[in-house]
Amino acid sequence: MSTSLSPTPATNPIGDFTADRFNAHLAGIPHSVPAWWIERKRNAYAEFASLPMPARTDETWRFSSREHLSLSGFSSSTAETKAVSPATGIEIEDATARLTFVDGKLSGRTPLSRELASSGVVAGTILEGLTTHSELLRKHFMAQPQKLGSEKFAALHTAFIPDGAFIYVPRNVELKSPIVITHVSTGAGSAVFPHTLVVAEENSRVTVVDVFVTLDESNATRAPESKATLNAFACGANDLYAAHGASINYAAAQLWSDTTLSFQLNSTLVRRDARVQSLNLHLGGSQARHESLSQLQAPGAFSEMLAISLASGNQEFDQRTLQVHQAPNTKSDLLYKNALLDKARTIFSGLIIVDSDAQKTDAYQSNRNLMLSDNADACSLPGLEIQANDVRCTHGSTTSRIDPSQLFYLESRGISPAVARELLVFGFFEEVLNRLENESLHAVLIRLIEHHFRRAWQPPTK
Amino acid sequence: MSSLEIRNLHVAIGEKPIVKGLSLTINPGEVHAIMGPNGTGKSTLAKAIAGHPDYTITQGDVLLGGKSILEQEPDERARAGIFLAFQYPSEIPGVSIANFLRAAVQARMGEGEELDATAYYKRLYQKMDLLKIDRKFTSRSVNEGFSGGEKKRCEILQMAMLEPRFALMDETDSGLDIDALRIVAEGVNTLRGPGLGVMLITHYQRLLEHIVPDFVHVMYDGRIVKSGDKSLALELESRGYDWVKQELAVA
Amino acid sequence: MKTPTDLETEPAVDVAENPALGIDQAAGDFSYDVSYAYDAGVGLNENTVRYISSVKKEAPWILDFRLNALKTFLAKPLPTHWATRDLENVEFDKIRYYLSQGQKPKRTWDEVPDDIKKTFERLGVPEQERKFLAGVEAQFDSEAAYSNIKDIVAKQGVIFLNSTAALREHPEIFRKFFGKVIPTGDNKFSALNSAVFSGGSFIYVPKGVKVAQPLQAYFRINAENFGQFERTLIIADEGSEVTYMEGCTAPKFSTSTLHSAVVELVALKGAKIQYITVQNWAPNVFNLVTKRGVAHEDAEIKWIDCNIGSRLTMKYPGVVLKGRRARGEVISIALANDGQHQDTGAKMIHAADETTSTIISKSISVGQGRATYRGQVHMGKHLKNCKNNTECDALLINTNSRTDTYPAITVRGDTHAVQHEASVSKVNEEQIFYMQQRGLTEAQAMSLAVNGFVNDLVRQFPMEYSVELKRLIDLEMEGSVG
């Protein structure tokens, strides 16, 4: 397929991601990769270049800011790989394995134990997997439909992804502690395409943690008053596949710099009696869009979708979710909580689709917004499309402030208003965090939120 | 000289006056029962002293150790030694009792002072045993899903941990069965002593059988209309509040 | 150019059994051969608009208003990026936009031409009027055939006219509010209505007047391939109160019919307006209606909206809460049977401090019916202490029934409280079994269960309506099981 396209910038801009840049990217790919990988990339680039940017009338972009959706200014070369050991704040004791990618290239790893490796577990890179598990990658890498609005960015991701994490857990293997993957962006001017692909075979069990972090000073400052200083681009994706009876616990901590435009596109596929829990923590980015698709494909499948956003400054967190029940007796449970400070915005748009033969579906969807500023903006679009009658489907959305009676109760015990508010905000998040099974992960995420909250939160002066 | 002194207090909710000129002095070590029919302003009095933002003090003063507390924020009043045991304690999802009490104890310590976690938990568990509260409770969210009795015991637990100078107990007996009432009363009785003054708000004489007051005041239409010793409570029980109303009408 | 209908005149069911206001869907399924003196022909262009305006002898500003609206209508695309593609089946060029026997409604039923009078008698309108109404407006295709208000109400200064007459007789009030709540360009169908509107009610309730009995309008489509575009404007002056009810029916033609109304309500300081609709169009009618009210300080607007008929209804009654402490409420019941799509909902635009709104929506999908709820709740910047509470419950009767819920909630600031809850469920089988065990048929049990589902909302309707609503639900439920 041809890659020499000359699109009109107004409708389908390609920005810095020109055909030349794409060809240079292709030229840098090791010759060992299978032909389908290159073919898929070529198709993806063509798709990227042909698709328009999101338009005002796109329902999947309702309420989203589009004025900063630029594809320009991210042209710096990623040729030079720096050896870094970023202080990410993620210290999970006795991780099963660790992988660190800097601007998409593997820069460090703590391998699996010999025992696990010999049982067939893989905690490696996609480039490695393309040699050892080509068919598996072909089947699962970005294989699910993009339904939530970022088709163009998904195509861009596939076209430019240099490498990523590939986790494979064979039948009946249970990993006790998490595999931790750190995706580092070197910040100013860079464009990164992080990817984590998890395949959990029958009756296996695995916990995977993704950390997204920028390695520059802007990460230590408060969110800027204007989004105009946008200087980094992150376009990531992950694929989670849980086979019959498998269990995946996935957590992601998004700590990009406050000058990053971020996309993160998730696809979760859950087979018979399998369960996937995913928790996404959003703290960084200037404008960060997260799309999450859960497909419940066989009876007994269960997807638990959790998210916490702490939005401050001028941040915009844009979350789009889809729970698709394609088989009877499936279950999904979504809980997305946002706390908003300053002039921050959050958008939650979720849809539960119950197919006509998915009887006995049990689906839940809940979005809770806690307003901590008079200038913050929360949009909520909780949706249902139900075509089977024997179902239990509910959704709820609330937007409110800190409950004054709770505040008074805490104050009446001598706790200062500032501490009381902090306790209540963490109490608000705790309902999500306490769903985590892994204690040390729980503690790490709380520390990250605390760190971010204390940096962003200036209690109102009375 | 460290008494709690209420001077000609007037309290309104919005435009509506509720407490209409109430005066009362509680000295350390004394237990004052405030009785009265529903809607006479008993709870309003307690909440206003604690500094609830919905209540406006339109006239009068409240002094603690001779100093007015009306300019203080609720948390400042609490740290000064005022404890309100709520009639309807708030449920606070996601905030565990352990964390909550820790924050409250920490708030009473000086700048830079660190809480001794071991000593804190030792003391906490000791108080919990006293109040027959299961230790597993510490990891539960404050009051969330608690039964009426559990909520009230949790209030007394906080009181025990925070060691106030004056406790305002708002209908602490409401919603309790006899066993729960006994446990709560025992808890209060163990805390009684020369360092603690108590204002015990109740509708019924029942609680006063377990916590014997030094003084009993009858509140009606926002004022104290009759004061006496514990025998007044018994008289009220047998003759009912109408008796007070009739006396008032005659006067 | 006269195009009388040529349908059979025999009613489908025994009329005597269902005398009420077109509540029984089949009761409206008849039509009479009527000769129209005025007919704008088929299709829509500038001449159609000029014809309508000239027949009505309108002031030049109204014609300009219409012509501008026509331009807007033609320029606007169908909203199919969010709405159903069934809209593409509306054949705008095959519709007749104006049909009437004259522009002056009669004050007594005796004066109303026989065939039209027979229609309304069969629908029970005169009887209802005698029983419990303060005034009635009966529209037959494009114009009101009958219009009357009880003396006692008229003496209080209440104006109740059809919009054609009101434009002539009270231009000063009409023009001040007309098109202000719903601008022409609000959506494609409000633009269409603004271009070709005819009929509908104009109500003005003077300061402090509380109209004790409801005012009622009845909208009847008689002709095939016809479009009805009534325009209603209700102004409740300070401290006044009024309840308005509307019913509607049409015969079941094989071709589609269009009903596209615009209803504007203005509740001035402290006023209360309650607007009740029982929509029971035939299942070939596209019912694309824009309804919105503005509630000023301490005012209250309540929409009670019941959708049972039509092929496709798209209607989202709204309240702009413009004054402090204004209240808005939408109570909505929708029943979607085979071949029907009830796309209904509510809009609450909070534009002042301490405003509160409530939305309660219940829908029932039967057979292959589809019920959609769309909601919008907006609390913009600089506002304090606004509240909204929304509840949407959907009941699915059959395995192939469908329901959708699409709320959009936007809140700025930290002093508001917004709560939205929705649930989807099916009829409780235990309940059905229990009733069957007591000897009820499955259909009877199902009817009872469905009635139970909407019971708390039905009770908000005036008694005369609620009884009929229940009966209608029974009828709709027949044949839905087994």
C-alpha cells in the first residue's frame, strides 16, 4: 500500500508524522521482524494519514477540547537512547520482572526467575515476541475494533510503535507478584508510543503494572496556566487478553509531564470464566484521553474497570469507555472517580452495550465527580444500549462537593479544615483503591496520589 | 476557672430563632442533664457551641476558661477541649477509623511533633476493649454501615481518645437498646472525673439511670425554664413535660 | 385544489367503549372525508410559505420570520450524527403543509361543520369540556375548528386563543415572547415549524390569576400525507398558575405523516405552569417536537409527558432556569411497541443560583419497540447551589425489546449537587407467577406489573387522564406475551 500521501492539513493533518518520517522509522526496524508487522504498519500509516482529525460533531468527542489536538511540535529524533533510571515513585517490592523503555526503546530489565522463564512465561519486548511468538502477537496486537473515537491515533500508534512490552503467561501458571513496566518519555519535543500486550492463557494469573513518566523538569512543577506550552506527545495502547479461567490484574499510573498531550487506548478481551481488573490512575498530562473497551465474549466473563483522576491546573482528562456484553451471564463493573481542582476539566463518557443474546448480563457503570474548585468542569455521559431483556443494568453519575456535614464532623474532632478535606478526598478515592488485591500496589498508588495532591492542592483561605 | 459558660445565648437557623437567651455554667467534673420536649432547641444548643456553620449566634456568648470561643473555627474549639457526641454521626466512606483518629490525635500535637504509633495503637485498643468494640473496627470506614449502637460507641471511643474538657452529648441514648445503652453509659462513667464537664442532652429519664447527673435542667422554647438536681428528672418522668408547660403558663 | 381524504369512515373499534381523549390508540383510527377550502399543495418552497402567510392575512414581520426560518430549515442537515437514521424517511417533498376549511374557529360546537364536529365528538372532546375544562381549543389539521373559554376564566383576563387569532389580536404580547424561548435555528424541526406554523394555542394568564381548571387543546390530523405544525406560546405572568393539557390523534394511513410542533412557555416571577401531554399519534406519524420553557425567579415549570403513539417521537421538553430559585421538572412516560421508537427525554439548563430540577423518566419497551432516553443537565459557570436529580428506569418486556439511555451532564463549580441514576430491568417473573397462581392470565399479570411500574408517575396526571392511561397500557400489553 502506498505511503506517499498528500492530505489536506485542515481535514486530515499528519503534522510531524510525515511519510518521510514513517519511512525512516520503517528503515530502523530490525530485519528479523515478520513481514506481517511491516505490512500492518504500512496499512496503519495509510489509515492514519487518510483519517480526519476529530470534528466538533463527532459524538465520541462531545465536550472534548480539540484546539490543542496538534500533531506538530513532536519532531525530535528518538535515535539516541539514554540510559536512565528514573525515579518514578513506583517501588513495588519483589516484582516478578521489570522492564524500562525510554522513548520506546528497552533501556533496562530485571528478568524473570529461571524457573518462571523455563515454565514458558515471557516478560519481554514486542520485538523479541515478534520472533518467538509471532502468531500470538499477530492475533492480539491492536486486533480489536477502535470504537471510541481515536481511530486515527490508534493507527498512528501502530504505524510508529518502535517496541513495547510483551507479557505471556502459559496455562495454569500463576504469578504471585507484579510485572512492572516503566515507559519513559524524555519530554520536550518527543513523541512516544508505549505499548503493553498481555496474554494470559487458560487458568493463569498475572498482575501487570504500567507506569508512564516523563523525564524532565516540568514534571516537578504545577500544571501550567495555559496549555500552549504543550511539548510532548504520548500515544500509547494496551491489549489485555484473558483466556478461559484466566485472571489479569492490570494497573497503570499515568504520570506524564503537565505539558504532554496523551492518548491511551485500551482493549480488554475476556473469555469464559475469566476476569480482568484494570485500574487507571491519571495524574499527568495537559490533555489526556483514555479510551477503554471491554468485550465480554463468553459466559462467566467479568471485567472490572476502575479509574481515578486527580485533575488540577488546566488539565483535561477525557475518558471514554465501552462495556460490550456479547455473551450471556457476563458481568462488568465500572467505577470512575474524578476529583477536580483549579480550572481542570474531566469528561466521562461511558456506554454499556448488551447484545440481544447476552441474557443474564450484570452490568454496572458509575462515575463520581468531586468538585474541589468553583472553576472546575465535569462532564458526564453515562450511556446504556440494552437489547436483551433479562438483564441487570444500572448506571449512576454524581457530581458534588465535599459533604459539609462530613467536613464538620471531622472538624469537630479538632482536625483542621485542610487536613479534613484531604482525608475526605482520599476517602473518596479509597472506594476504588480498596478493590486492589495487591497491598503494596495499593500503598504505592496512594503515595503517588498524595504526592500529586499536596503539590496541586492549596486549601481555600477563609 | 476553666468552666464552660453559656451567657444569654441566642441561636438562629437562617432567620428563625431557636435558642432564645440561655445561660448555663458547667464546671469541670459536673454532669448537667438538659431535658426537654422535641424541638425546644437542645440539639441546636450543642451544635452551636461546637461551631456548626448552619447556626448563627445572634446574641450572647460562650466562654471556655473565661475566653469567648465564638470567633473560633469548629476544629479550634475541638482542640480547645469541646467534644460534640453527635445524635446522628456522619458516615465517612473511605476514611478508616484508625486514620481518622490518628489525624485527630495528631492535630492536637505541636508542630513537628510525631505521633508514637505504637503507643497510639496501644491506647486505642485499650479504649476499644473498654467499650467492647471489636479491633477489626479500626479498618472500617468511619460510621459507614454501622448500627445505631455501633455509631454511638464509636462516638464514645473518640471521646475517650481525644480527652476533651467538656463533652456535649446530643441524645446519645437515642436508637440504643438496653444493652448498647449500658455499654455507652459505662464508657461515659469511666471517663467521668474532675477534668471533664458533661452536658447530657436527652429526651428521656432512662439514660439518667445509668449516668447520674449532678444537675438537671428543663429546656423549653429555647430557654432553661427549670433547674434542679436528679430528682427533677424523676418528677419529669412521672408528670410529663405538660407539667412544665402548665407551670410556665401559670407563671 | 382540494384533496379530500378517501378513507373508510367506519371506526375500527366500538367508540362508545372508549370515549376519552384519544387515549385508546385505536379510537383515533378513523377519518372523515373533509373538503378543504385552503390547501398549500404538496411540498415545501417559498411559495408554500407565502401562501400560508397570505391566507392568514399576516403582518409583514411574520412573513419575514417565516421566510428566514425556511432558509434555516433548508440549510440545516438532519441531526443523524446522534439521532436515528429513520429521520431520513421523512419525505419533506411529499407532505402537504397547510389544509384548512377556514381560519376562524367557532365559539360553539353547533357552528362547527358536521364532519369535523363528528370527529371531536367521537374523541369525546365536548364531553370532557363540560366536565372539567376551563377552555378548549380543537385543531383540525392546520387550523382550530373550535375555540372557547369559560366566561368565568375569560373574565379574569385570561387569554386563550389559537395562535393565528392571537397574532392578529395581541401582537404586542405575542411578539415579545414569540421565538425567544426556542429560536428558529434551535434545530431543523424548530426551523421547519417556524416557516410553516399554523394553529396551536396562545395563552396569557395575568398577574396573580390562578386558573383552577385545566385548559385543553386537542390536535387532530385527518388528512393523509399531511404535516401539522402548531405553535403554542404560554405566558404566565407574575404569581399566576395554569395547567394546560394536550391530546392528539390521527388515523392510521399507509403513508407517513409529520407532526412538528414548537411549544414555548414563559413563567414569570413566582408563576407556575404545568403542561401535560398525552401523545397518542397513529404509528405512521413522525412526531418531532421542540418544547421548552423559561422559568424566572421562584417560578416553576413542570412538563408531564406521556408518549404512547407515533412511529418515531423525538421530544426532549426542557426548562431554562433563568431566575433564582426557579424549579423545573419533567415527568416522562414512554411506551414503545413494535415498530415504534420513543426517543424522549429532558433538558435542564440551570442559569441562576439555587435553581433545582428533577427528571423522572420511565419507559417500557414491548416487542421490538425501542425506547430511548436523552437528557441534558447543564450548570454553567458562576452559579451557586444548584441541584438536579434524575432517575431513569426502563422496563423491557420481550427478549427483543430495546432501550437506550444517553444522559449528558455538565457541571462547573463546587457548590452544586447532581445525581443521575438509571436502571434497566425486566418484569419480575416471581411477581407474574404469583399473580398467575391467583388465576390471572399472563397478559393480565403483565399489565398489572407494567401499571405498577409507572403507577407513581401516572398518579401525577389528572384523574381523567390517569384512568385512561392505565387502560391504554392494558391494551398495549395485550398480545405482548406468549
